[in-house]
Amino acid sequence: MKKTLISDILAGLTVSFAALSLGAAFGVMSGRGAMSGMIGAAIIPIVTSLFGGTRIQASGPTAPMTAVTALIIAFAHETFADSKLFAEQLITLTILMSSTFIILAGILRLGKFIQLVPQVVVLGFMNGIAVLIWVDQIKKLFGLGGVKPIAGSITTNALLAFSSLALIYLVPFTLKKLNVSGNVRRFLPGILITIIVFTIFTTGTNLDVARVQLGAEFKNFSDFTTLITNYFPTESSLYTPEMLLKILPFALQLCMLAYLDSLLTSLVVDKMTKEPTKPNKELLAQGLANGISGLLQGIPGAQATIRSVLLINEGAKTRLAGVLVGVFALLGFIVFSNLITLIASAVFVGVLFKAGLDVFDRDFIKAYFKNKWHTNKTRNLQALFILYTTIVTVIIDLNVAVFSGTILYYLAKKFMNFKDAEDDFSQVNSEELLGIVQE
């Protein structure tokens, strides 16, 4: 018991650094403010770890979920340009609607259908989400497409953003080269160190750059409860058939992403822990967690693959580890929330560029060119499916991309004997890796 407790505490503490940093960045990306992201990073892992169908996991705001949340927030503030109150109520209503759909998916036992979504579609829509994140951040960085750029010098902000991205990768590389113990490196994640370094630099030099906004602010618990009460969707105009039909696609996209993100991550965790996930129970927990986060003015989330894998690799033994990710993130949020406003906005752009790279699948592309798969009909079809789903995700939306891509896949499988891509390219057989391919 003592041994598992220590392992869970250390694993939870380690992952909480990444959870809180990414939560703040995703909050800023969503348009609701860093505070909303940190609330989601604290609340969601506690609920899902307690009640979810995956015993060891780390949930919270994710890049795909945040990309859709940003669209919802932009739509709400555009619809109610003269009333922040009604706009925030509409955001909360949309999150609650999507949470209800996720819970219904669990009640109706739809979790088993995750096995039917082909890998080529998953790779495509994840790549599409990555492209959306990059495009959104580039628009904000350079003021493109009619988007108001981050305040300050565009050149300075661009240098900060790309330097932050470089340092995120340089930190773990340097620590490893310096032979820093793994037990020490686990508490020095690249994202956290990068944020600290550039915050000290921009503050110490009094650099004239825009700083991160917390969003909704409150001084005490009474202010927080007032905020929750005010933003609860009570305005009657939100419940007209016309308005509900407008937010329905957004709610469905969040539901679809939570479903795919969470259950696909569960499959990865299952392989690592050798414990089968209860997918319907997981959906119920994810829906409940997102609903609570939305009510508390946080942003929604899902199971996070990288954080879940990190939690397991750090030695997590029980559900307590995932709960502690949220608890430590909550403590960090309470203690450090005021310091968040010292961080340059451009630094979070670099963090979000990294988040997009984490989402984007590079394994298939590397294997395609390295192994000369252009000579193989099946591999070319797989590449075409991935490209199709990516483009439809970017140009139209996620729901259309997943549903149309899946239907086309099964038609190709029936009439063309089409084979899906691997979910793990380390399992590609040796003949193919050597370039010896067969039609």
C-alpha cells in the first residue's frame, strides 16, 4: 500500500506539471482565458479517474477538443456581441449539451463502435485538427485572415513563439546530454521550463509584449459562485428551436471528439496495462466531467494520450494517480494563477505549436517515403484516405470527415479489398520496412 501510494503521488505530481501548463495554454487558445483551461485541467482528471472505465488514465483539455471549443466561443460572442452574459451562457449551454450526448452514448452502450472507426480516418482527422491549430495560431501571430494580431511587435512575438517551440524540445535533449538523472528530469518538463525561462526573460527585460489573460476573474469563493450562477444558461432566448439547431453541430462535434479521443486513448492504455477498458463507463465519466467543468466555467476535455502514457511510464499503480493529477493541478491553479498573467501570449503560441505537432501523425508519412510505399496500391489508397479526411476536417468539419471517411472506407473494403493502416507502425512487417512490398 505504501509503495503504490508513493508511486501514485510521484506520477500524479509529474503529470500535473504538464496538465496545468497545457490547461492554461488551451484555455487561452479557446478564447475563454487561461483560468478556464486550468479549471478543466484540475476538475476533469479527478472525475474521470474516480468514475471512468480506464483504471489508470489522465484526462483534461486536449488540442482537438479545444479547437472545437474555440469555434463555439467565437460563435457565441459573435451571436451576442452586445452581451457577454448571454454569450457565456450560450457557451455553457453548448458544453452541457455535448456532455449530455456523451453520457447518452454511454447509456446506449455505443462505446463498442470505436473498433469500427478505421485507422486511416483517425489519422486524417487528427492531422486536420493539427492543421486547424497551426492555422489559428499563425493568424493570431501575424494578423492574417482579418484576425487581430497579438498586441506588440509582430517580429518580437514571432521570435518568442518559435524560440519557445525550439526550447521545449531543447530542454529534455540538453538535460539528457548533461546526464541529469531521470528521477530529476521527470520534474523538469520542457513546456514548464520554457514557460518559466521566457517569463523571467520578458519580465526581467520589461519587454513590451502582450501577456496572458486569465479570462473570468474572481477574488474569493463568493465571487466564483456568483460567476457560476450568472453564466448558468437561464436566458430564454437560448432555448429557441433556431438557436438550439445552431449550436447542435458544435455539441455533436465535441461529443464525437470526446468519444474518439477518449476511447482511442483507452486502446493505447489497454495495450500498456493489459487491462481492458469499460468503454461505456468511460463515456459516462467523460460526459459527467465535461459537464461539471462547463458549469464551473472550465473548458471541456477528454482522455489525453500523451499524459496517460506518461502517467503509466512514471509508475502509476492505482486510480489515485489520475485523481492526484487533478488535485495537484488544482493546488497549482490556486497558488500560481496570478503569476499566469506574467506569461507572454506569444510563448503560449509556441506551446500550442508543440501541441499541434503532438496531435499530427508523422509515422505514416515517414514510413511512406522511407519505405517507398508510392509503388504500392494499398499504401497509396491509405494515403489518399488520410488526405481526404484531413482536408474535409479543415474545410468542412469533423463530423462530416469521420462519417464520410468511415463509409467510404467500408465501401473500399468491400469492393476493392482495401486494408486499413496499422495503429502502431513498429508492428509493420520486416518485408515492408525493407521496401519489399506486394500488391
